[in-house]
Amino acid sequence: MTISRIMEKMIAFSEGNIHDIDHFIRVWTYARIIGELENIDDETLFILEIAAITHDIACPLCREKYGNTNGKYQEEEGIPLVKKFLSGTGVSEAQIERVAFLVGHHHTFTGIDSADWQILVEADYIANATEKGCSEQSINNFIQKIMKTESGKRILQSVFCICAEEDDIVEDIHDPCLRFQR
Ligand SMILES: [Fe+2]
Ligand SMILES: [Fe+2]
């Protein structure tokens, strides 16, 4: 199944929740742009794009089951959901396992050791920051503490017309813009 077909399937899965649909379309866009600018290989880009499209697949279930979209619940519930979603789409078992890992870690900012995981986290933050209107301090903090790709940093700074400055760094990364990411 092509990326466009997977996108079409995910739009249908979202059952008219326009906020959810707009969110994953924007995360996918940022992830693809950063992935290409960082020259990741085609296979990694394919997996990254599928993960970006499906990363919040557990949000509807979490709202229903827990009354919130806590990141840890999303990660736990998202793994079986995305495996089921991708079965029969022609995506290989190995690719599905990798996408499931990424969905299961997209709110985890420690131990990031791969380009697909790193870029997914960066793309999701950019999309969330534009939705919530995060403070310049929060954005600069994320750039300094979490972001690793130069293109991700440039894009985030460009979106908000800011430059990262050392004086803006705060020690506590657990600010609301991180805690309540979708
Ligand atoms: Fe999420
Ligand atoms: Fe998200």
C-alpha cells in the first residue's frame, strides 16, 4: 500500500475528527520534510512517514477508556492498534514492527538512538507547538534539549520567527507543552 493509501485509510479511521486528521497530516508533512532534508534513506523515510500518519492512532481509544490522551497510555495502546491497522496493507512484518515501536515511543524523549524516532518526535513537537501556541522559552528549551536535526531546528524557529538563545534555556523540560502533547 502506498503512503497515500495509508493516509486515506487513516483519515477514514479517524471518523470525522477533523482536529485529529489535521494533526497527523501536519506531523506527516513536517516528518517528510525533515526526513528528506536530513537525507535519510528511502526505507527509513517510508517507515517514518507511516509512523507519522499513525502515531496518534490510540487517541480516540484513550479518550474513551481513560478520559485523557496521556502519552504513556497512547504508547501502550497504540502498539496493538497500529499492528492491526497495518495488517493486510502490504507493509512487511519487519516494517510494521518498526512502526509499532515508533508509535510506542513517540512520547519518550530519552534514549532516542535513531533518525526515524528522532524526526517523529521533532515533527510532532512542531505540530503541537503550533496548535497550542507554546512560549518562546518552551520552544527554545525543546530545541536545546531534545532536537538534534538542523533542519528540524530551522523549521521550528522559522515557524515561530525566533532564534534559539542560551539565556532562554530552562532546566525543567517537563513543561505543559511537553506533558500534553497529542
Ligand atoms: Fe501522541
Ligand atoms: Fe501527535
